[in-house]
Amino acid sequence: MKAPRARTKKKRIEPHTLPNLLIFGLLRRPRNVADSIHRAYVLHYWRQCRSVRDHLSVFKGFLLSPLRIARDIRAWSGKLGPAAASASGKTLWRQRLEQLYLSFFFSIDSENYYLQEFYQDDGLKRARHFFVEKTLKAGVYRLLGSYGRYLHREDEICLLGRKLDFYKFCREKGLSAVPVLMQFRGDGTISDLRQDPGRPGELPEEDIFCKPNLDNRGRGAALWFWKGAQGYVNPEGKALTAEALKSRLTALARRHRYKSFLVQPLVLPHPALERFRIQATPTVRIITYTDLDGTNRADRAMLRFSISPGAIVDNASAGGAVAPIDMETGVLGPAATGGSEQISRRLLSLDNGFRIEGHCIPYWKETLELVLRAHRFFLQHLVVGWDVIITEKGPLLLEGNSQPGVCFIQRLTCSLWVKQKRAGLWRRTAKTLSIFCTAGSSTRGMATKRWTFLAARA
């Protein structure tokens, strides 16, 4: 008789707690796509609560939320309130009341109140269509991830978060991607990944971009310019020899939590996009998704570029700027600045006088074809945010994100969603979630089985 297999306790990932939305999201009847997305997060969270203590922690957070909200309003209105009052004509007290309303009933914090320009005349109307990003990353993306892995459980899986694995997978599938030249590990070993290295194990004599194998928002990235006999020089003017830089990269890998640092060539943009580059190479972010009929579609896109001379990454959260891209024509719209140090500025032209609005992205058709073809190899991810560098020879995949942020895309296009009463990807996402977020219907058949699977995996 076989001994019973020992059951291992699965580690549970706690979703982010938004106590006010968890309470009012249950009481509120969904009236738009944002409400449906939030309802999916609420149902997912409450199903995670498996003890009285879990439930009480939500109610405790709800009861204490006015103190947190008041502190948040005081900090942000003091920082950005006067500038918003000058831009919109709204007094500080009216701004504070609107922030209290949005924070208490919809969990839209004061930072997003100013970041999304909800202090404008149509702000409260647009806010009702705003997706709180934490509900996506803490709930919806996890549900879609489980659903996608279940649907494509027999397919080959590549983790998008690991940049080296992503590059190797793209190379194997014939997808154009920015190459990884070397990997430095925390144990001191070095992997040379070049096809035909002239000097194996030695840094290439060219400008290089270094970054952790697993991290986000450009954290830990470094840029080094090759200066011949002088060695490598970073944007601050610090010079290192090749051996000193190798030692530095090994030390960085040793200190990083995932013990791995990568070296890539510094890829320059297409000449038509060169004016968007100061230090950081501009990239295109495109969100693709799998529709209900199994077709991969591209939903939204934006050009990300840095406006700070000292920045080496183009992330909007690091103070960069973003410009929406028309999906049909590849033409740019007016840009908006990122970051939270000042209220948003609309940019019609760059500091060098180059006009942003109306500029056409080169190789736009080829770029869309590349990301849609790439998504066919990552079907377990129902939603992917692709970062693409468009070079003189064509587009190159930089990386893929299984939980793409939508904060800045909403900032650029939320008014369009309200006007057209649609949200593309997110309306279809809400329909997909509704299939298995209403467990218990005997007429749903396979949908109920899929939800049972998701609930067991949660």
C-alpha cells in the first residue's frame, strides 16, 4: 500500500488592499468598464480572505482610512494644489473636497488626482472611468494570468520578466530583439552570449547599456560610453577601465537580489526619432491582448521619451514624457509629462523646437506586425505590454511586460474613452472576467470549471 503523499502548503500571494474600494465595490452596481474591472478585483480579494482576521483587517483599514486620506490630501494639495488652482481656477478647498470624494468612495488617491488632471472641469466625470492600477496588478492580471496558463497549459512557457530568457526565446523563435551580449553573475562567473566574440569574456569596445536581469522601471540601469584608450565613461563623466567596469558589474550582480546583471549594446533610434533622444533611447510601448475569439489584437500605443538631460531611461514614472500613437496611422498626438514632482504639462513641441503632434512613427506597420507575431508565442499571457526600439533597420523588441501599467495611457486617452463610451481592451477584459467571476451558474458549463480552477489556484 502506497504511503499518502505529503501535501506541501502553497505560499499565498497577498493582493494589495484597497479597503474603501473593497467595501463600496461590493455595494456599487457596475455602470462602466472601470467598475467591472474593479468588481473583478473585489471578488478576487474577498475570495482570498479565509479567516475572520482577514475580514477584520479590511474593515479596520476602512475605519482608519479617513486618517490616511486626510494625510495624503494635506501632503499633495500642499505640493501641487497652488499650481492646479492656477491652471483650473479651483480653490484649494474644492480640490481637497474632490480628493476626499474620490479617495473615500473609489480609492483614487491624491497623487492620481493631480497626475490624471482630475482637478480640471471634466475631471470628476473622467475619474468615474479611471482604472485604479493596483486593482489590475493585484487582481485582474493575476486572474487573467491563471486563466491564460489554464487555456494554454500544454504550450511552451517563457517568463517575460526574465530579460535574458526573453531574449533567448525571441532568438529561438526568429523574433527581432535587442541582443544581450554578456551576463555577470553574483558568484563572479561571466557568460558571453555573442555569436562570434573576438575576445570571449571581455567587454565589447562599444557603447553599452547595463541593467539587472530581473527588475522594472529602469532601476539599476547604467550607461557607459566607449572612449578608446580612456576606457568607459558614464554620463556623469566617471571613467573606468574595462577590468574595473567588469569588477563593478560583478559587484552589482552580487548585491542585486536576483544576482544577475546584463550587458547590451546601446541601440540608437531611427533618424526620424533622434530628436526625442537626449541620453535615453526613446521606446514605443504597445499593449496587445487576446480577444474572446482567440485573435491577438493591438489596443493602445505610446511613445516614451526622456526630457531630462541626466536621465538614461525613458520611463514616464522617472520624469519622462509620453505621446499617444494613432493605431491606424502611427501619428503622434500631444505629449504629456510624467512624474509627480509637478502638475502635468502638455507638450506640443520639444525644447529644440521640434513639433511632436503630427509626427509619424517610422516602420509603424512593421512594428505592429512584430508585436502581434510575438504575442503568438506568448499565448499564456492574455495581455502583454511590449517595449520596442525602432532603429534605422526596423523595430527591435526590448522586453515584454505581463502586467503593463496603464496609468499614463489613461492620462492620454481617458477623455476619448468617456466620449466614445468604450475602452477597447478593457471592455473585452471585463467580458472575459464576467464569464468566470459569476461562479455558481449551472448553465455556464466550462466557464464554471474554469472559475473553479482559478479559485483553487488563488
